[in-house]
Amino acid sequence: MASIVRVPGLGMQQDRATLIEWHVSPGDSVSEGEQLAEVETEKSVFEIEATEDGVLRRVYADVGDVRKPNQPLGIVAGADEDISALESTIEASEVEVAAEATAGAGAGTEAAPSTTETTGSTEPSGRGSAEPSKVTPRARKRADELGVDIETVDGTGPDGAVIEEDVERSASTGGAAATEEPERVAPRARQRAEELGLDLAGVEGTGPGGAVMVEDVEAAAERSETRDVREERPFSEMRRTIAERLQQSYRDAVHVTLDRSADAEQILEAVDAAEQALEVDVSILDVLLVALSETLTAHPAFNATVEEETLILSERQNVAFAVDFERGLVTPVLDDLATKSLEAVAGERRDLTERVLADEFTPDDLEGGTFTVTNLGPYGVESFDPVINPPQVAILGVNALQERTTSVDGPGTRQLRRQLPLSLSFDHRAVDGADAARFLETLVGHLEQPWPLLPESVTPSTETVTLPERSVVARSTGGLSGVVTAGSFEWSFDEPGELGGSGTAPSPVDYLLGAYASCLATSIGFQAEKRDIELTEVRVEADGNPERGSLDSIAVTVSLPSDADEESLERLVELGERGCYVSDALCEDLSVEVSRERD
């Protein structure tokens, strides 16, 4: 029994799908359940299967065509089965859709997309008022392919509609071309057009009586000059939807972005403590989401959407987070975030991310978001302006961790601490800048003291880290062995000898050589950065002589892989040695010789 292959009902407010692949060709035999084609919506890819055995007799959509739910893609029937009735039904439905689109456009409303609309085109262009009132989408597309002026085609379809066969008949009988050569062309202009390989059709003349002159030909050739194109990538349905959403966001919302940083030392410690206590993979984003949930509870106007100039506050915190995968950017949703523990947040976020990256997510995974988080920190981004995901009110951007020298415990006490920069974009129609500032104040407070929000089993470490600050203590534990303590850090030293040293740890001389080599490497690297000389690395080898006993001399070899000239590199080593604090502290009678190894 013959059947029509249709676009499936898409649901979830999805009103169109793009045909991205046919797995069979017209004339191929198919079996029930066999995959015939794939269509892509703005959210997912759907497979279309045959509902019975037969032959793919007709195809009504090509790859790239856009169709509505339940619209026809083809006909499957027996090899000799009469399908004329189905063909008439499909032609009549296409005429009806085209007529509705024409009527809608004439009434000043936006016309619905045609059933074979190609990606990137929403309506035909260049149509005159004499165009037939009913033209099937396939006929219109075929006319464009063959260069046939649709106004010159007589329709033989239902109610005089122009169908595909009418267009092909007009083309075969020499129907008028869509664009003709100008009536008046100067001889030199025609010659110049031949030299440039330019088709005169469509060239507008500026000479007497509208004649095309040489200048017109050269101007047209310059406009149509072939670009140095590496590749053309038509927008996919997902890319097109992303573009539409971005345009909608900037068209409808009043974007403002505030930036603020949070001290990240506690949140980083919380991540480590949570992984140990919960025995699950926990990321900074997971702890941040827990802190965000508490912040949204305190500032409910940000957990909201704007619909027709009305701010609708949501009872549930459905927080979306951006995931970049092969086909584009999607925002899966963690539903009802406020009811989830840190362990549940980490597990569900990881599961959603893995399904998106494997392209196994469903439209339901993307529905209902009330707030969005986008994390560009892994890409090293320091600051950006996130684009609000309409109709939501705000979106939080997370940036890369940065190390900054910060005052702690009052003036005069500065430490190098890690900071987490945040960028909050909000719709100024719905909330004000002061509201956003208070939102960030609350969020930063939770991030800098996250412990009350975490499970009781996740507790901060009792260890206090103290930086060395150039003060060390050495203790001998017997023989030539001992321990060096600097702040909260401790290192063993052990030199083999007759007094019982085993040589299982660096000796004091090794520490001295290491301090000198690292100081010299750092100093040379600083000089290179100061002079914009690119180095892939600075390698300093320091060898003490003799191997045992009193240190008489140090031989230093500096390797600087770089494209800079020899003179510049020699100068770097010289300046680096001058700026090396450890070198300055060495005894004057200790011989130190520095040389640079050629790479």
C-alpha cells in the first residue's frame, strides 16, 4: 500500500526542520523500519523510517530544504502501484501552503516559510506584481535553478497553480529568462565584457538612453570579482537558530554587563574537600552552581523571564549551562537546582554534558531554563559580555582563574592569591544596575565562604599555609642529614659521607645550585619579556665542582631556544646574571662562570 513519507511531529514549539540527509535514492527498494532520511531541528536530529516495504517512488524535498511538521518528503509504494492520487494530494497541499503564505504577506503579516525553503532564505525576492497567485514551493525553486521568470509560466495545477512540470516545460520551450541582456550596449562595452568574462545580463547602464558603457562593465566586474574563498559553510539549522536567538536577544533586551572577581582560594579548597568526602568528581562550576542557587533564592528577580513586557518570576530554579559541541552551542538545563545537593549537581551536570558531547541529548534536556551560566574559563578568557538567552533576564559568565597580589589582614600584608572573575549580563528593562551589583555581592560572598552551603561531610582543611618570606630553619637529624623548613614547607637534605649520610635527598649544595639556577632562569626570562624576545623556555644547568667536599666553582650553561639574533641572546644572559639575587649573594672568592650553549 502506498504511503507518504512525512516530517514527524516535532513538539516542543519546534515549527520547522531541515532535511540534512537522504539515506536512499528514488527507485531504491526499502523495508519497513529502514532509515530513509534525517531532519535537523534547532535542538536535535530526527531519523525518519519507512512504515512499510516498497520503493521510494517520489522525493519532494532535497538536502537543505526546510519543511514543517507533517509535510511530505516523498512517497513509498509498490514498484508498479498507481500513486497519482497521492501525487495530486501532495500538489494540492503545497498549493494551499503557498496560497496561505501569499495571503499572509498581502495582509501585512509575516509569511510562513515555504515547505522547501532553503537555509538562509525566508522569502523569494525579485518577484513582480504579475507573478501567479499560486506557485508551489518546488516550482519556485525549480524556476530559480533554471533561470525561468515565474511570471511567464502558465499554471496547469489545481486552480491554475504553477507546478514544477510547468516550469520545466517553459524552460524547454524557451521561456523568458529571469534576467535578460540590456537592450542598449556600446560595442566597446560588449568587447570589454567578453575580455572580462562578464555576463551583461543585469548590468545597469548609465549612458544615453540607459546604454551600457565600458565604465558600467568594469564597475560590474569589480563588484563581482571572485573572492579568495577557502570554503563556504551554509548555516545549519542549529547555527541559524543560534543566530536568530542572538538577534532576538539584542533586539528585545537592553544588555548591560557588570564584572566582579571573587577570591577563589576557598572555593578551590572546597572542590578538593568535596572530592575526597563525596568520592565524586566535583568541579569549580559545580560549587559555583550551588552558590548561584542560594543567590537566586535571595534575588528572585534574576530567576525570571520577560514575556510581553511582563516580568515572570519562576518558582523553580531551572539553570541552564552552555556546552559547546561539534554542531554548535546548546544549553542543557539542570531542573529545580535549589532541591539538589552538591553531589547531585555534579552528577547531573556531568551526565548532561557527556550526552551533549555525544550528540545524544533530547529536546526536553534544553527546555524551561530560567537562568544561564556560560563558562569560558577553560579557554583562558579573562572577561567577556555574555549574551542573554531570551526570554531570560540574566546570564552569568565565568572567566579563567587569575593570580593577583591582594592585601590580606590589613595594610602592609600582601599575598599572591587566585581570583575568579565573573561577568553578569542582565536585561535593564527588568532589573537595575544596583540590583545586579547586589546580586554579585551575594554571589561573591557565597563563593568566598562556600562551606555553609555544602554537605556536613565537606569541611575545610585545618592546615594553615604560611609562605616562606625568605626565612628558613635547618635542623640536623644525624650525620649529614637534616630538614629545611620554610614557612609551611619542608625539605630534607642528605649528603652521603662517612658520618652516615645515605644520599637519598638533595644535599645542601644541591639546594644552593638549584636556587642559583632558578633565580638566573627567572631573571633571564624577565629580561626577555621586557624586550619582547620570544623564548620557548629558559634552561639553566648549574654544575658544582668538585663533586664532593668544598665547592670551588660553578659552571653554568644557559640554553635559549629562540629565533632572536646572537647578540640579543648574549645580552639577555648578561642582564639576567646581573639581576640574579642569588648570584649577588655568593661569596666573591667563589668562581662562577656562565656560558650560553648554541641551539
